[in-house]
Amino acid sequence: MSFSLRIKELREERGLSQAKLARELNVGTGSVGMWESAGEIPPVKKLLVIADYFGVSLDYLVGRSDIRAPFSADADAFLSEYCALSPAKKELLKTLVQSWK
């Protein structure tokens, strides 16, 4: 899924208009419209703000992954998708990751 579809999906899930999202992100309303319709992608710094606002990973936001939450927030989903580990090893790795927070 592309960035334009993801940003629109996330905005609609929250029941936000383009204007409301623009105010929340401190950008012009036209910017949100361009992101959604023309496929314009904002600079990396703004992508990080958007990802944090919606609580999703940058990879999810730009369509590189279907895992919404950043690794630290959703270790189980990450491990299930990217690691072929036994349940015991997954639990150990999850415990280690949580101890680094």
C-alpha cells in the first residue's frame, strides 16, 4: 500500500478531515490533500512526526510493512513476521527487548 493510501486510511480511521489533520500536524490543508491525491511524500522529519502522531512505524506509513506499531511497541508482531523462532526463543527475545527500553 502506498503512502497516499496509508495516510488517508489513518486519517479516516480517526474521523479527521484533511483540514483537522493539517492543523494537528502544523501543515497547510493543501499539503494533506497532495499527500493523499498526488502521492507527494513529505520530508523525512515530517514523516516521523506523522508516524508518531498515528502511533505507527515509519515502514508502515510508507508502505514497506503491514505491521503498524513500531518494533518496541509490538514485539510479538515483529517477531511473528520476521523471525522464524520457537515460542520459547521469541519470549526470551521479547524479554530482552523490553529490558532495553
